[in-house]
Amino acid sequence: MSASDPHFTIASTALSASIDSLGAELCSLTDSEGRALMTDADPRWWTGHAPLLFPFVGRSRGDAYRLDGQDYPMPQHGFARRKPFVPVARDDASLTLRLEADDESRAIYPFDFRLDMGFALQGATLRMTATVSNRGEAHMPFSFGYHPAFAWPLPYGGTVEDHRIIFEKPEPAPIRKVGAEPGLIAREAAPSPVKGDTLALTHAMFEGDALIWDDLASRSLTWGVPGRPHLRIDFPDTPWLGLWQKPGAHYLCVEPWAGMADLVGFDGDVWAKQGIMTLLPGDARSFRMDVSLIGD
């Protein structure tokens, strides 16, 4: 990183990653041959790469939330993705970036938080670990999510239609979709599109926005063409999952979540919001996501 370039690069023998200090966003992940494993960020579709979702996942109804009777504005997916992080540790293969509460954040989220975002490459695995700390004296409501966009298709052959999500376990439970209020979750469930443990994705599946699993058995999945090099994605600390793309784009967002958007019609206090966790003063909680290149 230089004064004019806010990006950091870390590398292992198998992978190289670029991280932007704005939002601590993973911007690229490439293999040893320089082949891109993430979105091309084509502006026709979406220029994001892998925003971090904090202090809330998804949209709050009316882009605001109520805390103990007082309303506060909150953009979709929170504010961390728009804030500059500072480096606190770095070597050739790892990086930790930090965001702490400031006057601007306290105006809409009145808590003294710290968010440390760690990236570490070991061989063919990128380990990402987000640690949320409560440095204040009040109980702190929060949620957290990852939002990385992986290449679709991956650069190992096979067509778009050949790509599969294969879950760690069968996933017969119904899923959720976005409802009539933009960005909010429908109260009614939808049948699972997963056949056993396998999901054959099409662009048309995303014409109504994201597919959302709030009753997920798996904490790991693979993405790619069966029999070809592919990605394994592990998310042991996040119980829910979203899959999303703009139909026709060259990416698939695989989003492990601890929390999600408001339900359609929700008008309660944040403590009643689905997926809200409570962090006691002085406590911390971590959320890990591993991305491994398999079979290259």
C-alpha cells in the first residue's frame, strides 16, 4: 500500500488477494496463474466485490431502526462498507484492518464498537475472520455478514449452466425470498430449490432478488463445475446464507450471515429484529469464512 493506493496485497504459493482499506473489502482473489476467482465488477451489473455487513445485515424497514424508543437512520447492510479501516498488523501473507466507533458512527449507532477484519493466506486457503468487540458500557445489538462475489463462471472451463452449489448436507427446508417491500424478507416461505445437497443455479432464479436460507443445516459448500477445480467455502460461525446476483452478471454472491433484513411489515424495536445478537460490555465475537481452491 502507498499513500496514493488504498489497497493491500497478500500472497501465498497458491493464491493472491487484494484488499481495499475502504470497507476492508476483498477486491480480488487470483490463483497462481493469475486467473480471477471473483467478480469482474462490470458496472453494468454491480461494482461491489465483497462488502462487510455491519452493524446490521440487509435493509431496515424505511432505512431506519428503533432502539429503545428512538429512531436512527441506517443504510442497507450498515455503514462499515463505506468507512476507512486502518491497518494494525501486516506481513506478506496476512493483514488485519480495524474500524472503531467515531462521532459519525455514534450519531446513527450509539455504541463504542471495534471491528477487526483479518485476512490470512495459507496455501490454497484464504481465511477471513471478523471480530466485533463491545468497548462501551451498554449492551450492544448487532448482526454481521459477508457478501463476496465469486466468478460465474469460474476460470476452469464448463458453461454457466454447468456450475453447481453443493452443500455439506442435504437442504430440504423451505427458503425465504425478498417480499413486496424492497429489500425486506417475505414472511411466507418458498420451496427449496435444492435437490438433495445440490443446487443447479440459473440466472432466472435471481429475477426476484436473493435466495435466502434461514434454516440451514450446512456450514460449508462448494461452488463450481463438478470434476473441475472449484471453491470450497466454509462459514462455521454464521447460521444463515444468501445467494444473489444481478441476473446475467458474471458473479455469484455467496453470503454467510448472522442476521438478515427486516421482515415485511416489521415495526418493532431492534431488540425484536430477527437475527440480532447482543454483545455484553467488554465481550467480543468472531465470524470466520474460509475460501479454498480445490483441485487446481
